[in-house]
Amino acid sequence: MLSTVGVLQQTLIGDACLRIAQGEVDTALVVGGDAGYRLLRSKIAGAALRDRQQADTPDVTLAPHDELRHPAELQVA
């Protein structure tokens, strides 16, 4: 399962708990990483970033239904 920016962490934890309670899985691991600091440091250092792409497709991808940023934020980015 892959979750994009804007999906609440509690959504993932709740899903893991539900699957355990329903007997679908015995254990679940919810992990994540924040790339914001990496982006900030690269910008400050003037370094170019190269993102690695995942070679396979997740079984499930979660994403917010609506754009989370205000149109003014999108114009500046």
C-alpha cells in the first residue's frame, strides 16, 4: 500500500488495526518518511535531486480527493 501526501497517518493505522481485527493479517507495519527536509537542504545547497522510481506498482494507492494547496500556493511553486 502506498499513501501520498495528504492522507492522514491515522487512516493507515486504522486500516492496519481493522485488518488485524478481521483476521486478514496477523501483524502490520506502518512506516513512512518525510522528504521535506531533504528538499529544503538541497535547495539551500543548490544541489539537484534525483528521485528514484519504484519498479513495481503498489496493490493499493491512497491519495486525497482534493488538491490540498490553495491556488496562490500553486502559482508560487
